[in-house]
Amino acid sequence: MKRAVLLLNMGGPNNIEEVELFLRNMFADKNILPMNPWMRRMIGNMIVRKRLAEAQENYRQLGGKSPLTEITLSLEAKVEEGTGMPVRPAMRYVPPFADEALREFQAEGVEELILFPMYPQYSTTTTKSSLEDVQERCEAMGYEPKIRLIEPYYDDYDYVAIQAEMIRQAAKGIDTSEYDLILSAHGLPMSIIKAGDPYEKQIEANVSALKIYLREQGIIFKNIRLAYQSKVGNAAWLEPNLADLLRKPDNLKVLIFPLAFTVDNSETLFELDREHREIAEKIGYEDYRVARCPNDTDAFARFIGEKIAASA
């Protein structure tokens, strides 16, 4: 059976013009705004109008685009070399969309698709949304491959080791026992959690596994805390909010690790490393550090290859 791999992610604008496309597609997603289509269209349009100019300016400060696609393509090449399988990205809201790879795979006679979510924890807003997108595009094309979805890996020992290594790299040259480690995860509305989304429980399990691993490796922080970022609107979201946590410090030395992200994007490089750094600087933090995501490291590429091989 001929197999191929899709790396599932939300994607990030590849230029300033794609920022509006990204926002419109995101807020048109029934898994992001779970309500009737008419209400979703109205609220989505309101959010886009309110956020567009600011979002475009944020991306200008990042060089006019998200780094996510470029990093993913580098990772793709490494995974392809390691597995010997065709590997392609499948972004949810901006190109390269899934159908670009699906047309190629259909023409080449690929009979099984292995979907690797670039989301360590499962959520209806991420993994489910991307899976449904692939399924719907396959159906529209008349393409009927076997589809195999890699399970969440938030508590996989080897993945937790990769997370710890990213923290270790960010902590070079400091005494970690003097620092608080804040594990920052993308927030979700409580309405989605209460509807049965397992994301919060998997985030907490990831935190627990990472705490144990760091302790076993002798990497000791003064405190290790979980926080959530990227809140939109006035509805109740997962707490504590990272900005609120930073504004009421117990410790003026912190290292932030983006727990729920595998590839750096605007929410890590801009929101964490710029916006939240400004909060820390205004308050007078002695040191504020942000760790990088696993990105296209050799270790992460190997991990993905091993999960793919184990699923085959």
C-alpha cells in the first residue's frame, strides 16, 4: 500500500494580504465558533473588522509574514528523508491548503494518508477541525484513501523530552532555581471545554509529565505554573490568563515555554516575545525569557518519523 503523510496545522499568513484570509477562514470554522451559520457569519465578520488592522501591523513587525510555513517546509523535508514517504503540509486557514497535497497524492496513487497533527493536545478547534477539512476535501475530489490519524502525544516520554530540551536551551547561563517557569498554552472558551473538549485535561497532563521529567533531569525551577494566552472577546476562557499572571508577579525572573505549540508563529514570537515582554518590562522584571518551539529540530523530525512508523 502506497502511503503519504500530511502535517496538519492552522497555518499562518505568508504575506500581509493573507492576514484577512486567515482571520476570515478561522472565524468561519464551525469548530471555532460553534453556532448556527448565520450567527457565525455575523460574529466572524465583526471579529475580523475589529482585529484586521492590528493583526496586519503585528505581522509587519514579524517581517510581513508568519514563520510557520517556512519552518514547516524545513521540517517536512527532514521527515520525508527519515521516513522515505512523501510528506506535505496541510494548513487549515491559508495556503498551502490540504487539497494541494491531496491532488498530488491522488495522481500518484497514494492509498493511505497518515495525518500527523502539529497539535500535541487534541481539541475540536484544532485536530478535529483539520481532520474534517481533509475528509471533506477528499470527498469533494472523489478520493477515497484510508486515513490514519496519529494520536495526541502531549504525554509521550520522547516528546516531553523534546519540550524539556527547548526549555534547557532557553535557560542556558542562568540558575533555574531562581526562575519561575510559566508553561503557556493557547486558551479556549469555557463553553467549548464544558461541551466535552478534552484539551484542558490534556494540557494539565502535559504539565504534570513535564514537571516530573524536569525534576528527574535535575532542572529545578522556583515555581512551575500553567497559564493560558490569546483570549478573544469577553466570554469566560480558561484561566489563569498569562497577562494577568505577569501583572501580579511573585518572582521577577521568568522563563516562558509555549506548551501547546510545536512551531513558532505570531502567538509565540509576537504575543509572547513582544507583547507580554512589554508587560514584564513596564513592571520591572529582572529577566524575561521565551523558549522556542520544537520547530524543525532534528529531534522533533525523528519523533514524527517514529510516530509515523509505529502507526503504519
